[in-house]
Amino acid sequence: MGDAGGYAAETLWDACTVAALGVPYDRAQWRGLTSLSGGEQKRLALEALLRGDAEVLLLDEPDNYLDVPGKEWLEEQLRQTPKTVLFVSHDRELLSRAATRIVAVEPAPGGSDTWVHGGGFATFHRARDERFARFDELRRRWDERHQQLKKLVLTLREQAKFNDGMASRYQAAQTRLRRFEEAGPPPEPPRRQEITMRLRGGRTGVRAVTAKNLELTGLMQPFDLEVFYGERVAVLGSNGSGKSHFLRLLAGEEVAHTGDATLGARVVPGHFAQTHAHPELQGRTLVEILRHEHAADLGRSMPALRRYELQGQADQRFESLSGGQQARFQVLLLEFAGSTALLLDEPTDNLDLESAEALQDALEAYDGTVLAVTHDRWFARSFDRFLVFGSDGAVREAPEPVWHETRVQRAR
């Protein structure tokens, strides 16, 4: 056992299980991995990697399944570790706090291109804009020089017709133009994603959502709530506290409860499901879904799909899309439905940076009410009210985003 490094491994895993699960290795060793939650599995794997011997770590979406305290722990570990870490993430807060350099993978004419920004996320957007401006400037200069050389060739050709002494200059100009064109223009810039979401909404009654003595069976204590037209309410709290069930109830699904939850006059709910589990969409292409669900012909469907950068997936079945593509298509369905109250369950989880920013822009322009369950700290800061579902079953309201269930008052 000692020769194989077993005792050292047990010491390592004892530290990992205590940190990730709160129990020593001799109690955790027989637990099946499938008995652990997604967050527990992720934390356990990260503990082992960060404490292990590897000098370079490759982490693919390491923050997925972690709650906000877990994300904050990860940020601190990434800042402190002496290891070199290359990680993939779409969490803007994590990128802002932990990344010291950014590698952007961008769509390009030949497939994909990469660009390395030597600074952190705080300066990434400005540097990217400046980079695209440089591409535009290089192309503008090349076009100007190209026109100058062509004009010179034409001028010297006319002069050579009447002056034999200009023939050599004319030939030299032709050679310069040919070599310039053979060298070609500067490289084509990567294609900038242009995602435009248009969530219109509409005017409703003053009270968009009213809850009286509402209790989701086995999940929370009874609470009262009023949400008024136009408000943006972020629903925060630990996993399993009932947040998603609350949105499903408001969306009209069957959820065991007591008390009342009612929607106001002219409130048409639109539900974005975290799991993207839509059996009614399975087996159909995006064009077929838009045609059957919203009577949208190709003349209406294709421009909309193009705005969401989904035109290339128009004839793909819904279940064959990536998680991010499914998320964008769900938002497009909300746009077509004309919902006046949006019930969004972790809408940014699978969205890339451009898509998440496009969604925030659309919500700012949206004429209606928004309730969103989220663990996205960057996204949450754009909301007006914060409803916290506590692990103790109490529902409280807070004046700012709360991730540790402290300094909040009971909702009235």
C-alpha cells in the first residue's frame, strides 16, 4: 500500500472529501458518485485537481453546477494556485475575478480563429472593439493603395501611347500592381457575432403577480408577494429551495401547493425552462416548430432565426442543437409568443458572452414584467428587486443580490 502511494492518496482524498462533502474519507469512500449532487461532484473533482501534483490544469466550465459560495471558493482557488490553469467559462463574474488573460475563440471565414488578450476581462471588450477597428483600418488602407496603383497604371498607359519614354514606367507600374494583388488584401477579420433579441411584451394590469399565503408543499413556508407591472425580480437562493417550482406554478403547470398565486389582467406568461426539456419540440426542425406553433412562414422565420444566429440550424431538429442554441431558440419562442411576463429559469446558464449580453439588452427594452431565477451574479445586478428562497424554507426580500442568506428581511 505504501509503495503504491496508497497512504498518500488516502491523505489527499481525506482532505478533498472533508472540504467538498464535509465528511472524512473513511465515511465517504463507499458512496457512489451518482449519489452526489452535480455541485458535490464538481467540487470534489476540483479539490482533487487543485491539491494534486499536476502543474497544468485544463478545466472545462469548472463553475457549472456550483452555487455562488462554490463559485466564490473557485475564484479564490484560481487566484491563489501556483498552477497554470486554462479554463473554459461563460461566467462573466468568474472571468472578471479570476482570469488574468483571455483567449477568445471566434468564428472566422475558414472555421474558427483565436485571439489572445493579454489583460483581464475588465479590458476585454474595449480591446476587442479596438482589434476589429484595426482590421477595418488595414482593409481601408489596402483598398486605398489598390485604387492608387490602378489609377497610376491607367494614367501611365495613356501617356505611353504618345510618349515612348513612358513605356518603361508603365511596365514598372503594372508589375507593382500585379505583385500587390498577388500578395492579397489583409486577412479577413473573424466574424463578429450579431445576435439581436426583440422581446416586446405589452401593457398589463398594475399587479402582474400576486401570492397570498402561498406554500409549495414541502419546499417553503407560506409567504405573500406582489410584483407590479414592469418590475424586474431576481429569484435567488440555494438549490432545492423551490425557486424553479415557483416559476412553473406561475407558468400554469401542476405544482403541489396551498394558498393562492394569481396573474394580473392581460398577463401572458412566457416560461424559459432551465433544463430545456420540451418533449413537445422533440423530433421537429426549428422551421417546423415556428410554422406549427406560431404560424410563421419562411419569410418570417428565417429573418428571426438569422437575428439569433440560428439560420444554419433551421432544418435541424431541436434535440440536436447545442445547449446554447437551444437556449437562444427558447428566447426566440418567447419573442414569437408575445408574452407580457417572462418567467426565466437560469436563462444565461448555456449562453455565450454575446448571447447573454444580447438577452440583457432585450430585457432592458422589454415592455413587461420579468421574474428570473439565477445564480449569475453579473446578470443579477441588472434587476430591481431580489427575492431570496432560504434553505430554511423562508422567503425573504433583500435590497441587493444576496448569495449567503444574510442581512435579508422577511418578505411581506
